[in-house]
Amino acid sequence: MARLTAQRRHIAIAAGGVLALAGVISGTVAVATEDSGGKDPFTQGPVVPSPDEGKGRTGTPGTPGPAPDAGPSGPVSAELAHETERGGKTVALTIDDGPDPKWTPKTLAVLKENGVKATFCMIGPSAKAFPGLVKQVVAEGHRLCDHSVDHNTAMDKRSEDYQRQQVLDAQKMIEDVAGGGAKVRYYRAPGGAFTPYSRQVAAQAGMRPLGWSVDTHDWQRPGVERIVETVKREIGNGPIILLHDGGGERSQSVEALARCIAWLKEQGYGFDFPKI
């Protein structure tokens, strides 16, 4: 009888071990599913690795590039961002004044061809007029930036009510057409016309005020060579590079963007987003 009881006890222990193991495996699968959801955060479809994943984005082949839209982990600073998220030898490309039906697609094509992500600083009404382009920017893994409603480069001389309207109305316009829960992560004042108040309004709305380190002056159309030389000369000032995809004829900007990316890669630079 004692032998039979012992045998039953061994069987029960073994069965319990199997159930526990099954529970661990089941729990692991549940956690993995909960964390990833098996979805790409922008397409809401199954995650399909890109053939260019990690290529040419960090200066080191095979090294993962920046997260598409990590979002802030806490309160957003009202100080101007002049750094990249990962630091080191990385740069952040920022593209202003779009979206534009002619030049934004060409800009996106250059970025896609080179496996590089950028931050698009959009004017509210332009975003509202071309919602498909805003969605494309988000779907291709780039980030959004609020560039005001009216692009008034003297808005720092206007009332606080006006500044608040320019910042928050543009944010809403962009996010409304972006859809899918996409967020505007930055605010850049037209012409750098920030005030302490507008920076605080942006930060409280979850947008980091975004400065720049290299002003290419490409909007003046000084010539492709001069735009590229400006980047080469001024990259030592910091990693945030300012270019344009709207506000006028931007063929020089598109060509210069491609050449700048090639040169930056040759110099061992990686590509990142501005620090939130």
C-alpha cells in the first residue's frame, strides 16, 4: 500500500511539472503577443522586415536604426532640441514647409532609397490639404513636427493667444489627417520665432521645441553645390540639419539631400531623430 501511494505521488508530481511547463510556455507566448501585437505600428499590418533594415542608418551596416516613434517616456522639455536621441556620430534630417504634392514625394523617394528616416515639419493647412502625403510620411516611418498654421516668422511679436492658436491648431490639423493615433512629436517655430511661452505651450501638448544646428539656406536656392558645402562646413556645429520640401521650387533641395546623405554615410555618420 505504501509502495502504491508513493507511485501515485510520483505520477502527480510529474503531471504537475508538465502543467507548470505548459503554463510557462503559454505565458511566454502571451507576453510576446501582448508586447508586439504582431503589428507594425504604422501600417497596422503584420510586421515584415524590410530588406533595407538597418542599412545605412547608423554608419554601421546591420545596426538597427532609430525607433519609428518611441514617444516621450515622461514630461516633454520646453528647451530647444539640438541633439539626436542616440547621440554619438549621428545626425537628424529635418524637412520644413510641406507637405507639397510635387516635392514631398520626391523627398520621400530619396529617403527611402537610402534607408534613412527624417522629421517632417509641416504647416497645418498644407497637411490638411494633402492628407495622403501626411499618411505616407507616417507609414514610411518618419516623424511629424508642427510648423504652425500661418508660417508667420514674426509670430514671436504677436500675442500669447495668437501663439497658442498657431501651435495647437496646427498640431490638431496634422494629427487629424495623419490618423491611426499618430502623434506630432516636435514644434518648430517659423524662422525660429520661438518665445518662452510658445515653447511651454508646445511642451505641455507633448511636442519638443525643435531647433537646428545646420541651416542649409536651401530655400534661397543658392545651388546644389553650395547647399552640400554648407552641410560639410557646418556639421561640426551640431547634428540637426535643416532642409525644405515646401514653400517653393525645391529641386535643388531634393538633389542636395541625396548628395548630403551619401557624403554623411561616407564620413561614418548614422541617422537618427531629434531628441524628444
